[in-house]
Amino acid sequence: MEPVLNSTKAVSLVAITLILATSACDAAPASTGSDAVAHPTQCALLRGGGQHDVDPEDTPEKPWPHRRDGAEVIVGFETGGLSGRYEKLVREAASIWSVSPCIQAIAVEECKAGGNCVFVEERFSARDRGTDGEFRGRGAGPFRTGGTITLYTGLLDRSSDNGALATVVHEMGHALGLVHRGNRETVMNAETDDKTNAVPDAVDFTNLVVIYGAPAAAPSG
């Protein structure tokens, strides 16, 4: 088993439906410190492109197998063992991540053998440090082969739906290959608060392009 463990705290957030609609349509640059990154529309990156604003001290994550030609990678998240509230949140989080031109995240009743899939489970209480969610991945060689997202309902049941959604989105981001961000205002930061936007920003989606996209030829002229 790959020793990957990441967690985030559930928070209260602004209305997610309005934010998601805005995020899906807005192609304006997103600022992270001195960097400005445009929301990607294709799973292709210019040569020399690298991930932005990653926490260098975080545990590396593995990507799912991909062809490096920009083809969309499909990843399932099993919801068969979840209660109604958390099944709904997993479906919503999958829809949010599927805005990426590189990823199609889908909620499935049961993981099928041989497919890219992550098991999602509920446990009543956190094991330590007030953790309300964590991801443990499995890998073979350079690639992800599976994993488990655990949602600790002792804390999440007391959170708003928006706060719990932020936790699901964060852990799902790790499952897709993203590490923690340095920007404290982003959902992929190690810690979130009630001001955090549960929808990933343009940097998160660009980092997925770096992971899964084919290097594109630099424009001429």
C-alpha cells in the first residue's frame, strides 16, 4: 500500500451552485501570489509548463494511467455504501471536477474490476486532530491503481452541505493526483475555513493539465 494520507477540515461556504456556474464559464486568469493562470479549455500544455503553487512539503500523489495525448481520463467514485447526503455530495464533487478538460469524474454504484475507481466510505468519528476526511491511495509503479476516501461523519454531520462538499472536493482532488496548494484561499490548501471556495480554481485545473495533458507545440511567429 502506498503511504498517502491527506486531510482537510470541513467549513461553511457560500452558495455552491452560483459559484460553480461562474467557475465553469469564467476564463479570466486566477491569481496565486505573483502568478496568473487562465482556466484551461483543452488538455494540452505548452512545452515547459509546470504545476503552480504546490506545497513542496506535501506527500506526492500519483496520476491515473493516461496516454499523454490529451485524452480524457475517466475515474469512478463508488457511492454504494454511502447514505443519501454523502452520495449526493460525491456526485456534486464529481461534476465539479469534470469541468477539467482532462478528467471525467463519475459517481458509480460499484467499482468494476480493472477500472479507474476510488471507494468512498463513511465512518462516524475522526481518528485524530479533528480530521473530517482523508484519502489513502494505492499505486503500482508511477501510476494510481485505486484508493479510498474516508468521510468522518462525526464532524461532517455537523457541517453545512457546502462545508462537507469542500471536504469531498478536496479529497477527490488528491485522488485525481493533486497535492496541497500554498494559497490559503483555495480548496486544495491543507486547511480551509468558511471563506474558502469549494470549487477548484484555474490553478487546480491547470495543474491537472500538467499531469495529464500532452505537451503542445509552441505557437510560431
